[in-house]
Amino acid sequence: MGVEVPLHELLLDVGVGVAKGAKVEPPADDEWGLLRLGALTSGEFTASQAKRLMTWDPAYPRLEVRAGDVLMVRVNGAQALVGASCVAKNVRPRLVLSDLMYRLVPDPERLNADFLGLMLASDKVRRQIRRGMRGTSGQFQLPQAEVKKLQIPLFPLSEQRDIVAVNEAFERRIGDLERVAQKRSTLLSAAVSALLRSQDSAGKTLETTMISCAPGITLGSHRAPQKRATGYLRVANVRMGWIDTSDVASLESTSSDRPRYELEAGDVLVVEGHANPEQIGRAALVGPAEEGLLYQNHLFRLRFDRDEVVPEFAMLWLNSEAVRSYWISRCATSSGLYTINSKLLADAPFPVVPIEEQRKIVETWRTGIRAVDSLQGQIAKLRTIQQGVIEDLLSGRTRVNRT
């Protein structure tokens, strides 16, 4: 491993941006914009994450982001995001640093910008960042002095470039797989949509096919988890076509909750409202992994007679263009949130499709999902290998083999 040196010895500048009022909408091509933290936190620089600046300041040209700048989150309410960094690439003109981030400008004769980006995300440096973090009023920040004294292993520039090249090779392979997965997902959606469009929904409604439609638990201070904490699903957990269980919240349950609000595999959950009209009424199927959880009142739980309706078919139909058009035509908003009620849900169109035909449509969907999931599994495995290889190279445990 190279000799460790304080980061400030390898930089030409460490700067912080400005605190300026900005509109929510993004800037036009000829306007100045203030970078959002979202431009940094996705793992790569996202130039579209910016707000239109309302006034001119002579400092803007000096704070304009340039290709090759290494940007770092200075302050955030989430500890894990403080110190998150990326290398600015594909930069558009007239984007200004905000006061929530640092700009690190490497000395090109000693430090490769992409290598620094990798090093700042390494386990060794992340541990230093966590130790140097300060917390005030629910916000966590990394002082500039702590950034400057981060200990960075100094490799020869040629070796830095070799490590960057290894990482880029991984990224190219992962990018290829992601494009294939996206293409297959798009083709699957088109195929299922075509099958659903061919069904005649005239004269039938969801009410005629449901056994029950029930909202979930109303939350309040009395539901703060204490002695009988139980997991429950929120709107954020119910995506279009799948349930995200990576962040399941808890509430205090009572003896009467389970008979009334417990989820079973095969239930279909429907979102009551959303700010985006395209997301109104999005639906997901409850599987074995979610069985036994409860659910909140901003979700509807639908149950069907499985001799007449395949639950997966019901979910696919509720997410179809026909039902989304139905919501958009009937939902109004004065508060920025589009909502539906049980009556609108009951009146939603539903096709009369023989059970065997439903099963064929569902099997087409399942086969496509398995193929996409297989690709996603390959991508996840490759990401794990990439992380291990890069960590070993950055720590000096292994070296790049040039042969």
C-alpha cells in the first residue's frame, strides 16, 4: 500500500458552495442552477438534479462545477449520506455548488480524480468520515478540517489509473447487463399490456369480483411501538407490481388487530392516493414473505375468490392502462394529492376472463419476471465482486496484474 498522507496535501482546493434561494423547477439551458444533494447521492453525478437560481451573484462563475471536480456531501440529516461523493462528469454549464457540499480539486500531478472518488467510498475512509462527523439539531455535518486531514494511501499515478481502469471494466459489464434487464422488462410490460388490452371490461366492475375491500390501521401516538410491536406496510412499501420490505416500520398492536388487519399471501394491496396521477391506485401482491404483517389506512386490502380470480391477474389489471385511465378521469385534487375511496375502487372496471386465460396471462408475466430477476441477481453478484476487488486494490492487499 502507498504511504498515507493527509488529503489536503493532494488537493489544489477544498471549497464550499453558496446558500441561495432557488426555485423548485430545474434551470433552463441558459440559466444558472443550484445543485441539489441528489446530484451526488446516487453514486454518480446527475446534472439534472438542480434548482433554478432566482438572483445573480458574482460568485457564481467561481463556484461553477467543472468536469473532474470531486463533490462531497457536507451536511445531511442522514449520517450515511454525509461524506457521500462522486466525480463530476457530463457537466452542463452554469451549475453552482450549494452550501451543503464540498468541491475537492485534486492536484493532477499527484492524484487522479476518479481514484479519489473510489478512495472516498472505501471502508477505510468511510470509517474516518464517521469519526469526524458532528451532529447538531438533527443534522450531521463533516467539518472542512476533518476532510482535509483524511488519511489517503498515496499510490503512483500509474497504479491509480490501473485501479480506476479495473473499476471501469466492472461498470461496463454491469451497464451491459442493466441495459439487457431494462430491455427485457420493457418488452415484458408491453407483452402483458397487450394481453390485458385485449380483454373486454365493458359492464363489469371490481365490486363484482371481490370478496372484500378493507382499509388498514389508522396511525396515531397510541400506536407507537412498545410491548406488542408488530410490522406493518406503508404506502412507501407498496410499489407498482411488488412490495419493498427493505424498510418495514412497526406499530403497537392490540388483540383485535390480527383478525382484522393481518395480511395473507394472495391479498392485493392498493395505494389510496399519490401526488403523481400515474401512481394513483398502484397495486402489489402480498406474498409469503409479507404474510402476517399488518397494513396502514392509506392502503386498501382486496381479497378475491381464487376459483374465479387469480390474484396476480387482479394485480396486473389494477396496474394496467385501462385502470390508470379510470383513476385519472375520476380523481381530482385541491391539495396536490390525488386520492381514491372504496366506492371508486369498487366501480373500477374489471374484465370477465375465464380462469384458464387468467392463468396463461399470469404465467407469461411470471416467466418474464424470472428472466429479469435472474439478470438482476447477476448484477448484484457482480457488484459484490466489484466491491471486494476494489477494496483489496485500494488497501494494497492485491495489485493490478498488467500481464
